[in-house]
Amino acid sequence: MSITYLEAIREAQAHALRDDPRVFIYGQDVGAFGGAFKATKNLAVEFPGRVLDSPISEDAMVGLAVGAAIEGMRPIVEMQFADFSTVGFNQIINQAATLFWRTNVPCPVTVRLPFGGTSGSGPFHSQCLETVYAHYPGLIVLTPATVEDAYSMLLEAVAIDDPVIFCEHKLLYYHLKAESLPSEALPVGKARIAREGRDMTIVTYSAMVHEALEAAKELAPEGWEVEVVDLRSVKPIDTDTVMASVARTGRLLCVGEAWPWGGVTAEIIARVTSEGYGLLDAPPQRLNAKDTPVPYHPNLWAAHRPTARAIAATARKLLRL
Amino acid sequence: MPQIPIIMPQLGESIAEANITGFLVKPGDTVEAGQDLIEVETNKASMTVTSPCGGRIEKFTAQLNESYAVGATLGRIETTKEEAARLGLDVPAPIRPGDTDRISKGSGNGSRVQPTVRGLPVPANAAGASYLSPRLKARMTELGLSAADLAGIPGSGAAGRVTIEDFERFIAHLEKQKISQASSMRVSVADAMRRSWTRPLAHVGMPVCLDPLFAFRKVARPKPGPALCALRALAVALAQNSAPAGRLVGNKIVHPSSIDIGFAVEAEDGVLVPVIRNADKRRLKDLIAPYNELVELARGRKLPPDATGGSIATVTNFGTFGLEWATPIPLPEQTLVLGLGAARHAPSWDSVKGQFVPIMEANLTLSFDHRVIDGGAAGRLLQHVADLMSKPETL
């Protein structure tokens, strides 16, 4: 048996619906249609009345979920694309994120964001918003890179009492496969060493973990052993694991598919330079998408996002410094 | 097609250049990565320069039997973009006349717009032989090392900088060798010399006739030694004009407040510098007793704290080691050190007799911080000291 990243997300939701009667799914066409990407396929049949179609209003979707959470439910909201979650931005950052801090009432809402670039998706269906949501106190932002993490972290997202932005990368939906679903997992907030190395640390998350691993493989025959840290959750960030890795290697490259202005990669570098300045044997570097809207054309898109080639080239410069 | 330069490699730790003794391939030949291209000879061995990549030899710029520095371009290889990229040696294609950049319009001469800050080019990154990374600095602090301790490490980083890996290998290598604890005297001398060496130090010297001094010693009671005479002569000279003993700090000259002169005494595993205070205010005969007392205290490592430090110049009698010449280093807080070499018989032209006559002479040297005084001022001061030493009865 093999299971894809997308199927793992569906299985996690089925598991959550089965385990906890307070869980329900709300989103556009999530019911009979099974969701834009079929992440809720057959769930409406399996769990009648608990997988509900919403109007085409992200604002209303999140607003309803916050209200249900106040009443003790644990809603999962599916955005069709992360890009459209900005229509519900007010409800997410002003209502969901602040609720507990204002009222002492927890807000266990999970908002699923199918995000990230795929070839030919263009500016409205490719954006990476984890850096935007990570800015707001009160939100948890998860960015699973593997099938196993997609499954276990979604289950944990539903169980967490805080609002969780669950960023699932569309590029991984069909291509990434695992043999089976995991029975245990690292807790949220704990990073994973995806590849051990001695010469340099690449810190990244989500789909970029696979590009970084590919780059590390490309650099291995040249004699470089590159360590890859998969953050798993960008909020909270596991600074300890990052710092320990930089302590071993002395060199840091942060890779993110989001835009370069601020964001997760900048945050990692800020933390390492302020708390671990004496660990660095070279100026820390970062690699992000280009600072333009995401282009449609496949060739432009390939040049816009960090690829294994681009990561390896940046890594080489840093390793030779 | 990108062109990759053939670079004179680092052939050994101490090798700066190598002589071209033969070409093993011709321009136009197809070569593989790692293939021997050029035979070179250093003062240590014959070696070969290998190809950095596969491709076709475009040309050799190096000439047979000429010597080229490490890092010099010896020729060019035309290679594929893939091969160049694989090496991380992407080189921009030469700009063709007529090419226009979207921002720098019409740069037909091939020059590219460089980023500038108030007109100055911005360095590409923090690297270079003198660059110490934060981690390297932290480790050096931890181990109590200074930049001078890194002098023996050939850096493998960009532009020859010492990376943390180079440093840790060096430390690990040291641990395999015999290591003994340096005495605290050795460490403090090392620290003083390292700090002093940060300045541009220069040296002048001249012979001085010691016959008048030896004649004076025959009659004087007690007998002054040549080093003390030199010390007193320096004090008298500096009392007339103390400017050469001033210290340069920023754009200010700090003048000496009193003519306190130190003298070097060899002690176990180092040098001590006891000080004679106000050496200009006491006659030579009155200095002999305190001088001898300080020498004894220093040799016994029993100098009281107020007997050292705060001097404006030092006298060192390196002649006691049989040396005729030396270039001593002034203490870091001083500008001057006066040296006295071993006395020897030398011929001197006697214009009255019209012949050479034997005299006793020794070299007098003055080492100085060239920021404070120049060779002329140093020479005049040294001449003044020599003149005073030839009239020891006036001292």
C-alpha cells in the first residue's frame, strides 16, 4: 500500500471526524464534490451532516467556524487556495487569533490552506502565506513536508486549542508518497533533521525541504556534507534545533518559497545572529522566491522559486567563503 | 561558450610562484577535467597544473620559462555551460558591443554598473585574508589566542581567510605535538612584542668610539659601565629635546613628563626592564649605585612594582651577548630603544698621523616608531648620544 500527501490529509480528517464528535469540516464544495483537490472525497457520505458546503465567502466560513468554536466545536475550514484566505483575513487575525486573549475562551479552529506554487498556476493560485500568518500572535502555523507529517500534524492541529493555519503544499499532493501512515510523530514545535551533515545547515520547510535535500545530494560528490533542518512548524519555530545544527556546522542557509521581504527565513537569521553570533563562521545567507508576483509561465516560475540547482549554487558560494 | 581560466594553483604552503617548464597540450586540444596541462617548477619540486574542467584549450597566456604567481591566469579553456555551472564557475558571457542592459543603457564598452555607496564600490562580502569570522573570534577568545597566533595557518577560505575548519585542524594538529606551558614571563613578553609590532618600526645605527669611555673608567671611582653611560647620554639628549620620545595617539603627540629611562636585564625566560627615574637630573656617578642595585633585583626577580613601567625609552646592551648588530623592538608604550653592540678593535683614520690607528668601537643603534620621528631626527638623536658618550667626564 502507498499513500499520497493528499490522501494522508483526507485520512487525518476522517480520523478526526471518527474520533471526536465535535469535529466538522466546512468549505466550498467540500461535501458531495469532495473539495477542489478531493481532500474531503467521500467524507460527506461517511460522516453525514458533518462535512458542510459553505457559500463562496471565506469571511463567512471563518466567522462561522469561530462562532462554532466558541460553542465548543472543533471546526476544520478548507480554503480552496491559500490565496483566497485573504478574503477571510479579518476573521482569522482579528477574531480567531485574539479570541482567547480577549475572552479566555479557546478557539480550536483549523484553517487548511492549499498553498505554494505548481507549474502554470500563476499569481492567484501559488502564493505562500505562512510568513504573513506567522506574524500574528495567537496563531499556530504548520508547514508539513512529508506524508507522515501531513497526517500527524493535521490530527494535532485539530486537537490544539489555538487556531491553527495548516499549510499543505499543492506540489506535494500527488507526487509525495509513503508506505503507511505513522503511529507516532514529533510534537508540533519540534523541527526534524531531514539529513545530517557537517559542513553547512540548510533550514527550510514544506516543499523546499525536498529541493534542499536534492541540493544536498548534488553537493555530496563534491565532498560537502550538508545538514537539512525541516522546521515542520514555522510558528512556533524550533530555535534550539536550528542553533544546535549551526553549532555543528558554522554555516547557515535559510530557504523559503515565500517572498524575501521579512518572513520565516529572515526570522531564523535574526535569531541565529542575535543569539548565536559566535557560532557563525560565515555570514548567514537566505534564498527565497523572487520579489515579484508568481509568474504563470513554467520557465519563469522555475526561475522564480528556489530550486535544488539554485540552492546548491548558493550553498557552494557559502561553503567556499 | 563559457571560458574557464587555468589558474596557477597553490602548490605548497610556502610557494608564491612557479616557473613554466613545459606545455603538455596545445591550444585547440580537447582535455578532460584533472588532466595535466602545464609542467611547472618551484624552488622545491616539479609539478603539473591540471585542468579545472573538461573542454577545449582556447589559449595559453603563460610563456615558457617565465615565472607566475599563485593565482595567476595561465590560459583559458572553452567549456560547456553545464560544465562551468557544475564547477560553480559560472562566468558571465562577454558583453557584445550593442548589448544594452535594461538599466545601464548603452554600456557598449563592456563595463558594468557596480553597486556604489557614495561613489565607492561595495565589497562583495566579508572575506579576505584578514577576515576573522564571529565564530573564529569566539574560539580564539575562548582559547586565549590573538591574531598573531594564526600566522602559521594557511587559510583555505575565500581570498585565503582562515575558516573555522582550518583553525580546528590547526588546534588538533598542535595537540599531537609536544606542548609545554609557556612561562608567564614569556607570555607577557610575547604580548608586549605583539602589541609593539603593530607599529611601523625603523632602525638606524652608527659606530661610536669607546676609547674616551675606557680611559674615563680607568680613573673614575666607582666605574660606570658602557650601558649606563649610554643611558645617561640618552637622558641628557632627551632632556634637551624630548619630542623624539613622544608617543603618537590618534592625531596627538603625547610628550614625556619626566626623563625616566629603562634598561633591559635578561632574566630567566624573558627580559625585565627596571627604570631609572629622572635620569637627566642626576650625574652619571650618582646613577651607578641605584643602577647596580636594580640589576641585582631584576636578576633575582625581586623588582618592586614601582621600579618598572612608566619609562619613556629603553637602553639594551645586546653587546653582552657578543652581538655587534641588532634591531631591538621598543616596548609598546615607548617610541625609542637605544641599543649598544659589542666593543671591538677597529681601524680609525688619523688625519694628523696620516694613518689608520686602532681604536675600540661599538655600534650604537636606535629603533623607533616611524610614525613619531623620521630617520633624520633619529640620526640626529643618535649622533647627539654618541657625542655625549665620547665625553663621559661631562655626563
